[in-house]
Amino acid sequence: MKKLLPVLILIVFAMSACTMAGAPIQGMLFSDIKGPVDIAPGNTKGRLVEGKATATGVIGIVTGDCSYDAAVKDALSRAPGTKRLTNVIVDHHSRGILGIWAEYTTIVRGYAVK
């Protein structure tokens, strides 16, 4: 039994899912999920741009900014001189492996206008 104890502890730790990315559905061993969050219809004038904002977690320690505002800021940086987005679509992409590593990305697509 003493030889089996370290293996059991490792299994319990691996199955505890210390780091998980939020998603409509999650796999305990591996997840790679994309899905829509929101759509705000509007006009389609301007330049189509995309921005991303990501947060990453490793063994329960999570860093990053995956907010809507950070994704919009990234999208607007791709079209200098623009101040807002119209016809915005917000998606997400979450991935995770064994509860050890996880990543959540907010993706914003819209038309950049002045």
C-alpha cells in the first residue's frame, strides 16, 4: 500500500482540476472549445477588424486580461485613428489540459469607425 500511495496522490491531484477555463462544456483531460458570446447588430461601414484578449492559468495561478474592453482596445489598435466598433460580434475560445493548464480568449470582431 505504501508504494501505491504516491500514485494515488498524483491521480487525485490530476483529477482535481486546479485550473479550468470557463466554457459551456468541459473535458477533464482536454478541452478546446469555441463559441459565440454576443452579437450587437449595427451598420457595416468601416474596416473589419479583430481583437483578442487572453488570460492563462497554470496549476491554479491565473494571469491576463480576457475582458471585452481589452479585446476592443486590441481591435481598435489594428485600425489607427478609429474610436469605436460597430456591428460587434464577441466570441470566446477556451482550452485546457488535465486541469494543469488553461486559457480563455475573448475575440471581438467589428467594423472600426471614426
